[in-house]
Amino acid sequence: MMPPDALPAHSPRSSPRVRVQAIDVVRGLVMVIMALDHIREFWNPTAVRPEDVAQASALLFFTRWVTHFCAPTFVFLSGCSIFLSQQKQPTRGAMSRFLLSRGLWLVFLELVVINFILQWGAYNLLLLQVIWAIGWGMVLLAGLLWLPRPLLAALALLIIAGHNLLPNIQPVTATNAPWALLHNAPFLLPVPHLPPMLVAYSIGPWLGVMLAGYAIGPWFLLPLPERTRRLRLAGVAALAVFAVVRALNVYGDPSPWSVQPRGVLYTALSFLNITKYPPSLLFLCLTLGVALLLLSGTETARGRLSGWLRTFGQVPFFYYLLHLLLISGGAWLWSYLAFGHPFNFSFATPKDWPAGYQPSLARAYAVWAAVVLLLYWPCRWYQVYKQRHRYWWLSYL
């Protein structure tokens, strides 16, 4: 007799899973771009916010703006990968238990390991970022995956399209903190007997992104022409919504665009300057629209570049931890040699910067190239190791 939470025999789960190259390549691409953002914070902070179109240069703006595609694409592909991984599980309950344990593991790593790496062991803050949001998304999806997929798709659409209607809570207190954790702009929350929590990623909107990826997961089991057609249509539709709604300037992002006195280029930058924390409707339409188009065109990509990106994309969390270690540790050594003492620029204000420090985008891009190059060989080794072994713990790293 079939277990009550098992799928019928005609389910795609009865077929062996084949890796989807497009997911690996696109995930690898955004992970490479992600390194640029973290390098900018540790190696090239600026007194001017990169998103400030009234003061920032176009190059500084785009150096930050292009990294906006990383978190939503990464979370979206996590949802896709969860659906595809589910096809290998004997029961829905087994997948639910795995998501619960892996989600809590990611939350633990964010709080203990990643905070240690970023703050050089200081723990002045509990910084809650994308791994925290993915972890809690998995925990919630462990329960939600029992619902019908059309209902989950509708829930994803409701969250993405409607969460901008919710008010931003200020100030955040112990009383309203649970709601703020679900939906709010970044906030600082004192915690008794612990460092204060700096919540950069509220859980709710990112859960919507993960649910959207999970909902379209079955598209990757379709024949390639049909999959390509659906992904392309969805990507074009998302970008069309972005263009039309952004032009109307009435909904979809808390920061309206405006004509800039610096000229038409900076007016265009104002149009593109959309809100990541929490990710607005227009932010997700633009970033996920581009991601869907990339997914529609990279399944048959060949060549050395796609091979490198595929390597990174097949070991995402290993890459994530390693790139933070390399960037943060390298910044410790660089600042020690440059200023006579280690200085963590990522957690300092301009008034505290060492004398003689000067921002340099050239330095940031040079470090970025070096970091990505150095990451390839350990990631390649771990990719091969995972392919040759089936230890249970490999699913958690």
C-alpha cells in the first residue's frame, strides 16, 4: 500500500532526475556578480551611497545596481531546486523533514558562522541577511508544500504583488518584532543578553520569491522547446509590468523616479533605482524578468565560460562560505598592511575611516577578478567530490 504522502506512480518523481544546466549556469553567474557587492563593501566603501543618483557616478551606481539581480535570482532558483530535489524523495514527508532540518541549519550558520566571518569574530551585531531568509523560507515551505501547487503559485503572486501595500513599522519593538520580521525595511532590534539584531532581510517577501520558484519548478521537467517558450514569455511579461508600472509612478516601489537635474542619464538611473529592502514588486519584476530570460537561453550554452559558471552553480553554499572567507580575510590583511592595523570597513562609518583611505573602483574590480579566479579550483574540487560521493552531509553544504 502506498504511503499517504507518496506521489502516484505517474509522477515525474518516478523518473531519475537530470541536472538542469540553465539553473546551474544562471546561479553561477549571479554568485560571481554577488562577490563584487561584498568586495565593494569590504574593499571600496564610499561616503556617497551608490544608489544616490544625485551624487554617485554612473559607474558606482551600476557597480551596485547590477548586484541587485543576485539575491532574488538565488532565492528563486532555490525554490526551483527544491521542487526538482523533491522528485528524488520517496514521500512528501521526507522532503518536508529535509527542508525543516536544512532551513534551521542555514539559520544557525547565518547567526554563528557567517556573522563570525563578516565581523572578524567580534559579534557586535547579529546580522540577518539572505541565508537567514532562505533558511526560514525552507522552514515555512516544509509545511506549505503540502498545499496544492496552484494555491502556492497564487500565494507567491499575492505576496510579490501586494506586500508593498503593507506599512513599514517604526519603531520596531519587542511587541511588534514578529510582524517586522515578516515584512519590514531593515531595522535594529535590541535582544536581552545578546548583541542587537540588524535584520536586513525580512522573511515574507523572500518567501514569496521562493514560492514562485517552487511553483514553476515543473517547467524544468518539460521538453526544452516548451520550457524555453514558457520561461521567455514569463520573463517578457515581468519586464513589461516593470516598464509600465514604473512609468506610471504610482505603485510598486516606495521610491518614485524623478527627472534629475544632472541630465537624462541620471533620470534613467532614477527610473532603474528600485528598492531591495524589502524587495518591491518592481524590484522583483525587473530582476526575475531578466533571470527568466537567462534561464530560457542557457540550457544549451557551451564553452569555457558556461563550464566555469556551472561549476560555481553546482556548489552554491560551498562557494558562498568560501568567498566570504576570502573577501573578509583578504580585507583584514590588506587593511593591516595599508593602515598599520586591521580595519573592517563593512561595519564602519566614514568618520571612523583610517587616515589616508581613498575609495577606488579599480581596486574593487581587480580584487573581484582575483577572488573569482581563486575560487574556481576549490569549487571544482568540491563539485567533483559531490559527484563521486553520496554522503548525507553533502546536502547541507
